[in-house]
Amino acid sequence: MTIPGKGIFLLFLALLLLVSCHPDPAEPRYEPETITVKGRIIDVDAPVAIFIPGSQWLSTDKDGYFQLDINLEALEEEFPLELYASPATFPSVLFKELDKESLLNLHEEGIYDMGDQYLNLEKEETTSEEKAEEVKGKVELENKDKYQGILVLIEELGRTTTTNQEGKYFFTDIPVGNYTFHYMKDSFEVYTMDNVNIPFTTSYEIDSIRLEEEEIEEPDRKGTIRGQVRLVSVEGRVMREASGINVDLLNTPHEVETDRRGNFEFENIEYGNYFLKAELQGFDTYATSVYL
């Protein structure tokens, strides 16, 4: 005896089993636009500059923690990303390479925690033979008998000090080498002394100088000083982000921070000679003279 529709029934049952046993399609992997990379540098006492060459930079906090936002789309062609650390008094070191797949696979809700990181730095020992323990000098002012508050700048080191009432000034632990010294006081001409050779010695005295009064024809005129600061690694790579760098117009109350492009501006500045000083933890201090 034949069962009507048996072939059709068996075919329907096979299709039903095939459909019911087929796995659900996998959900697409969550790929955030930006992943935050965080961690901690634990073997360096001072703040450390953390940066991706040609892209981003930041500084660790006092406890060594850092947090870097990485835009995956903007940096698509840069992977693998090289993460450098630049502690003060050390050259920059590559301490982590980040590839896109690892970031996507290991992140949790857009955050990739690197945990504690060691830089394993070997600091070069600096011996006393490489420094002058004390560098001193004296500055006088024309038509004045008290010489306090004269600003003295060593350009190459970005170090400054001021004179006491007798016009004397002192620096300590100056590395052996040739330097440019600048001397400045309000209403006096800036004096620059080039090629000052600091030898290895316990105490070295620079020749005394005298600042002459400045002739100002238009004392009420004011102007603007503006510029841009760029951060450059020891490898010579320019970093894009340069915000929050402190720029000081020395010997004045004027002090600003750079914007996200590294630009700064001082407005309503009286005409005259000034010194600019820019500094950021983890980088060499930069100083220069400006005439407005």
C-alpha cells in the first residue's frame, strides 16, 4: 500500500531540519571610532612625555598614569602605531607597538588597558668633570647705584636667574661648553654676550658688564607678540599636537598657554626687548630674545 504524498512529506521534513539546524548569523564585531589606550609608567619618578611620532602626545601625571585617545579611522594608514616615551634627561624610547587588530580584539567598551609598563632606562652617569659647580658674574646699571632684579638668561639651557642688590648673580651645575648669555632690565638696553666658554671648575666668574639706559622715542606704543611652538622628538619628528605648553614673557606678568595647534599670542605689549621662554615637562626648555 502506498501513502499519498509521502515523498513530498519527507522532502518537507528534510528542509525543516535543515533550516532549524542552521546556525544564526554572527553579529558584526563592534568597532568604535576611537579607542582609549591607558596605562602607567612605573619605573620613572618624574612625568614622562608619551607620544605617537607625527600624531599625538601627552604627559603622564605625577603617579605615572597616561590615557591616549586613538582615532582608528584617522590613523588607518599609520598602523602599526609606535608608542614612544620621552623622560626628562633621557632619549626617547619605543616601548609599545599597537596594531589595529589587537586594539579591536582586546578593548572593552572602547578602552584598551596596557597596565603597568617598564621603560628599563639606563641613565648616563654625569660626573663632576662635566660641569662647573658655580658660574657667577656682576651686572651694573647706568646712572643707578642699586642693581637688583636684572634678568640673566643662558639661552642654550633655558636657565634664568636675577641679580641681587649688588648686581651679582649665580648659577650652579652648568655643563661644560659654549653659551650665550643675555642680560635685561626694564628701560635698559639688552646686553648679549656670545661664546661664553664654561670650563670644568669649582667656580667660574664671567666678566662684569654694564647696561645702558634705553632711549624710547614712543613709549606709549604697544603691539602684539605671537608665534607657534612645535614639539620635536630626538629623532627629528614633528608632533602635530602642541597644546597646553607654557610660554612666559620673562620679567613681565604675561604668561599664556598654546592652543591645540601650538599657537600663542601676547597683546598690548609695550615696545621693547623681551625674552620668551617655552617649557613642557619631558622636553628641553626653549628660550629666545624678541624685539617689539
